[in-house]
Amino acid sequence: MNRVTSKDGTSIAYDKLGNGPALILVDGALCSRAFGPMPKLASLLQKNFTVFLYDRRGRGESTDTKLYDVEREVDDIDALLQQAGGSAYVFGISSGAGLIIHAVVRGLNIKKLALYEPPFVAGKNGQHKKTDHESRLKQLIASDRRGDAAKYFMTKMMGAPAIVVFVMQLMPMWSKLKAVAHTLPYDAAVMGDFTVPEARIASIKKPTLIAGGDKSPAALRNAVQQVADALPDGTLRWLKDQTHNVKTEILAPLLTEFFQES
């Protein structure tokens, strides 16, 4: 395990795996170097890339600051870029994809970026009811209701059936989710009002892969399509029989192909 200090003094824990061009992996909500899809994905990608697998601030072995700001998470990615030699490929999944959009728009030296289902919500004609998820999550965390915050995220934000979340609470993984539930408002802040930021996306000049699962909910698929339509240099790929919980063995070859293209 390695550490790098971000601009505000936050210590970011990361692993550096493999050999080849640098590739930074950015997790979605509740995930870390020890939990979620990225550890397995990193093991598949390290054959072709030097993979930087890190704990987003407030998770795992990374530290945190009292007041959160999306720009500080962008600074964390910038600190990792410096460790990677100043530039790198970057892949983000779910809210991690949303965070990468902020990073590339700010001008970080990202050579190519790949996004898997940033959780914008698009309805008919690209519109949806705006909900202040960030404020609600902050209220729950301030009341030390971590479990309720995790349930709110799963049911109200991700659309998981209540019975599925009930079963999850009986499993060992639930304690891991509660341990990082305080970072859920961070993901909500990254996503803003959850509408597709078309003007911001249209300013991205770097080659970009946007991918989604053809079995994901319609709102997510519509949002992926909106992102693809707004990208000046975008490649859209639909993954057969995949959902938001994409299989890493399906994702890894796609990322390898995209990042190795000249």
C-alpha cells in the first residue's frame, strides 16, 4: 500500500499494480480497494497497464477532511496523476464516472477517459424530477443513522427493491457498507441534481468511452445515450446482458481495447 498527499493534506491510500501505461480506477459509491468491483478489475487490467487502485477520501485507509468539496476529490485524482508521471488513462464507474467528468473539465492531464453508467437519471425528453439527495443523506449521517443512509441510497437513489435491501442487512457485507456510508453525501454532491450536464460534457475534448448495460433500467440507459450524444469525441458501447453491476470479465477487455487504440 502506498500513500500520496492531496492538496488539502488528505492522505490518499493506493495500490500500484502491473506494468504498462498508467491507468487510474475511480470507484462508485460505497466501494474501495477492499470492496467492490475495482480490485478484481485491477487484477485483470494489470497485464497491460500500471493500475492505480485507490481509496476515495473517507474510505478504507484514506483520510478525510471535515468539510467536503467536489474540487478536493478532483485534487485527489490530480495527486495520483502526478504519481503516475503527470498523465494517465482514467476509468470511472457509477458516481466515479461523474467525478471523472469534473476532473477532465477542470483540465487535469487525462489522456483518455472511460465511463460506465454515470448515474444521471434521464426520463422522457431527458427530464426527471429533481430530488435533493445530498441534503437528505447529510441529515441521516448527522443523526448517526448510517444504516438508514445506506438504505436510502439503495432504495431511493438506486431503485433497489426493499426486500433486496432487507436481505442485504443480514449479510456480512452490510457492516462494510455502513462503515463508509458517511461518504454517500460526497457521491450525491458529485452528481449534483442528477441531470445530464450536457454543456459540461460537450466541453470534453479527450477521447471518451461511454458504456452501459443493455439490461440496466431505462433511465440509466437513456442517460448513457444522452452522455454519448453530448460527447464531441465519444465512443458508445452497450454490453450485452449487463446491468449497473457489470461483470469485470466483460468490462476489462473493452477497456483494454479502448485504451490501447492509437
